[in-house]
Amino acid sequence: MRAIAGTDQLSVVTLPDPEPGPHEVVIDVVAAGINRADLLQRRGLYPPPPGAVDTLGLEVSGRISAVGEHVAAWAVGDEVCALLAGGGYAEKVAVPAVQVLPKPGPVDLVSAAALPEVACTVASNLLDTAHLRSGELLLIHGGSSGIGTHAIQVAHALGARVAVTARTQKKLERCHELGADILIDYSTTDFVHVVSGSGGADVILDIMGGAYLARNIDALRTGGRLVIIGMQGGTKAELSIAKLLTKRAAVFGTTLRARPVEGPGSKAEVVATTRHVTWPLIEDGEVIPIVDATYPLAEADAAQAHLEGGDAIGKVLLTMQ
Ligand SMILES: NC(=O)c1ccc[n+]([C@@H]2O[C@H](COP(=O)([O-])OP(=O)(O)OC[C@H]3O[C@@H](n4cnc5c(N)ncnc54)[C@H](OP(=O)(O)O)[C@@H]3O)[C@@H](O)[C@H]2O)c1
């Protein structure tokens, strides 16, 4: 599935089957996750990193159908899911072996496609970057998003208290079922007021960027960590350094897709952390994939429109068969 250059159109195209490089596997794709970044890529606003295929899709589930000559960790027939730099809306995809994760036992193979992007984003940001600890208060903006619904469950399982923002009562109720304690309808209520009333946030996982920067700093408690992973509210804002210093606070920004495959800060490291921290929680049933809707590949346009429409709670998936 390719975005046609210079247009906003998607089209199914026939391409040669991928061959695995020496350190890669080929996955026969069963399902692919749709991400907000795909909506930007189709409009030419989020080009793939150098060397990545230009077909859409940042995560898949499926069965391994070929392994490269230096790959020992995986075998043909293994049921897996994987984090990609692109190319997931397809029947087959080649991916570095270090970006592959085993399908968790309790999760069906289609739903496993909902996991790689959210699990890797949440584990790397909450643990490696923000060092979230048990008993701390985490504020998650967009609690009902794909990222949010997963982050609530992981943070709750790790013993953190969770506050979320969302736009409707239905979304907030779902966040509560998943483990959020403090529910804030951002369309009617000031999140700074609510979170400050609970002592302030130790960690904020933010997807709004510029629009929320000043208020996020206000909502942090002393020693708080703000991790910005999205720019839905713009890329620029004024930062009060005086408030940052007074609170001894930190502001981080991270992205997953642009990380190198291996080495310091790589996708390999993120996948290893995720497998170590999050996969046992999924195996135990403490964290489950949250899938709002599933569409066949031929209806990728409708599937993306569903995500963009803003009513989804959790992930939207594409299936290949
Ligand atoms: N940096 C990274 O590595 C990385 C990786 C993955 C995703 N992301 C980013 O994370 C974000 C979520 O991704 P996703 O795929 O989970 O997206 P998604 O499911 O489409 O969710 C987008 C969310 O934005 C929320 N939202 C919109 N305006 C808001 C506001 N003013 N205040 C609070 N929430 C608001 C929506 O909630 P309401 O309907 O309640 O408004 C919705 O839940 C995106 O910005 C994406 O680019 C970053």
C-alpha cells in the first residue's frame, strides 16, 4: 500500500517480494497497525528515514517466512510482531531481526499488530527516559489514544497513579477501566488545576507539544519530568526557564522511528527493554492490546479515516487475509 507521490491518495501496488538481508527476517503479514504518523506520511509531511521503504506501515504481526544467514534468534514459522521503519501495509515485509518480538501467548495473531509501536514507545519513554517509579503520579495526554490506552495499563501495572486527559465521558470511562485514577475532560476542565490539586505530576507523557508546553510545566511537581512524543498542538512555544529551574524539572523529546537499528539509543535497545519489561505483563494478562476496529487492506482509506475521525479508543488495524 503506497501513498501516491504528490497526492493524498492511497493505492495497492504490486512490488517484488522482499528478500531478507543477512541480519533480517521476512514476515508474511497477518495484520498491520495504523499510526497517526501514517496520516502525515501519506500527505508527504513525514518522509521515511533514509534507506526505509516508502510504503506505509510502522508495525505488523505475522509468521516468519524467511531468515537471513546471520539470524539465529528466529525460525521460519515463528508467530511474531515487529517494529518497522515502514512497509507494514503489505503482504510481506523484511525487518531487522532485532526489531522482532514473539507473539505473546494470550494474544491472537491479529491483535498482536496493535502492540509493537505503543509498547516500544511507552516502555522507552516511561522507563528509559522518565524513570517512572511506583507510587509516582503520571499524567497521560490523550488517554484513549493507541499510546494512551497502553500507557495507562503499563503504568498502573508498575504501581504508578495515572491521570489522563480525554475529550468525552465515554473515553474517560474506558481509561478508568484500564487503570486511570484521575479523569480529566480537557474540553471542560483545566488539567493544571486538577493535577496540581493532587500534588502535581511526577511524569507527563505529552502528545500535544507546543500548545501544552507552558501548562505542562505548571502541572509538574518538583523534580518532575515532561516527555514530549507528539506535536499535535504545534512545534513551537515559549518555555519559562525560571519555572523549570525552580522545579528542578526536565523536558525531554523523543521519537522512535528515527532511531538507528543498533547501538546506543537504538530500536534494538528499545525492543529489548520492551520485551524485558512489558512482555511479561502481557503474558500475565495485566496488559492487553486495545483494538477499536479492524479493516481489510483494500479499505485502508476507510481505516485511516476512522483513526483520523477521533472516535477510536485504542488501535485501528488492517488485515491482509
Ligand atoms: N515520538 C514517538 O516515538 C511516537 C511514537 C508513537 C506515537 N507518537 C505520537 O503519539 C500520539 C498518539 O499516537 P496514536 O497513534 O496513539 O494516536 P491516536 O490513537 O490517533 O490518538 C490521538 C489522540 O490525541 C488526543 N488529543 C487530541 N487533542 C487533544 C488535546 N487537546 N488534549 C489531549 N488529547 C488530545 C485524542 O483524544 P481526544 O479524542 O480525547 O481529543 C486522541 O486520543 C501522536 O501524536 C503520535 O504522533 C509518537
